[in-house]
Amino acid sequence: MTEKKRYAKIERTTNETQILVAIDLDGEGKADIQTGVGFMDHMLDLFIKHGLFNGTIHANGDTYIDDHHTTEDLGIVLGQAVREALGDKKGIKRYGNAFVPMDDALAQVVVDCSNRPHLEYRVPALKEKVGTFDTELVHEFLWKFALEARMNVHVIVPYGQNTHHIIEAIFKALARAIDAAVEIDPRVKGVPSTKGLLT
């Protein structure tokens, strides 16, 4: 019996952005990232590699204004792609938890593939920018991702001084928590819910 491929490709075009995301949840960490937002290229490359996904993420947006629309829409489309790739969620572990240190910073991300979107963002005040990137967009990206993936996403940073390190730890921990949550557990029959569904 051939295992069902957990893969999705989503394209979204608006007057502000054109986004393409293709993701394979059972990959090897192969990433092709071109978003026009340098900092997000770096974070999404980390996300794909640390989640051991295979991913293509391309964007063309109105970055001559700022990075807001592109970053927000990347969260939307990546969330939609992860949700579609998960399919009926049969056999998954459902919950994932990861701690990732990055020099001075520590991030914890806990996820539940529950079909109930929620973002809990417990992160200390960040410097306003990393390079030219507005750091408030990290929350925007994560909220839109959680909403469209229909996941509980809890982000906790108990300490950290360097803003780049804090954000990098968050993206690595998000990837590893999702990887743990979507792992197939042969002991799980159907979906891991007393309700009998997670869709």
C-alpha cells in the first residue's frame, strides 16, 4: 500500500502580492525561498530546514511601500499549505513542543493541530527593526499562519537580548514543534481526538 503524500501547493494573487507556496511535510529540509524580504528569506529557510520539510516559497510584493503585505500574506499562504498538506490528520501526534536556544535567547513553541486557531505570543519587547525589517511583523506572520493552518500556536520567550537571535529561535522552534505534531504515530487509529475529527 502506497503512503499518501502530504504535499500541497497554494498560489494567491492580490493587488499587493503574488505568493506561491509548495510544501512537503515529509521532506529532508530542502528549501527554495525567494520572497523579496531578505529577513523573511532567512527565517523561512530556517523553518523549512529545521522542520525537515521540503518547501518552495516565492513572493513578489509591494515592498517599495514596506514589508507588511508580503510578510502577512506569506503567513496566510504558508498556513493554508500546511493545513491542506495535513489532509484529514489521521495518525498524527497532534501536539508538538520545542525549545530552541540561540546564544542569549531561548524560545519555546507549543502547537496543537486542533482546527481551533489561536496565537499566544509571550515575547519580550523587541527592537523595532532587524536591518530594514519591522519586527512587529513577526506577530503578524505568526497570527496569520495560526489562523490559516487552524492551529493553536503558543510562542514563549522567557529571555533574550538580541532581537535577531530571539526571532530566529522562534522560527526554529515553530518548525520543530510542527514537525513533532504532524509526525505519524502508528499507535494512533484515526485522529487523536475524542470528538473523532480534527477538520
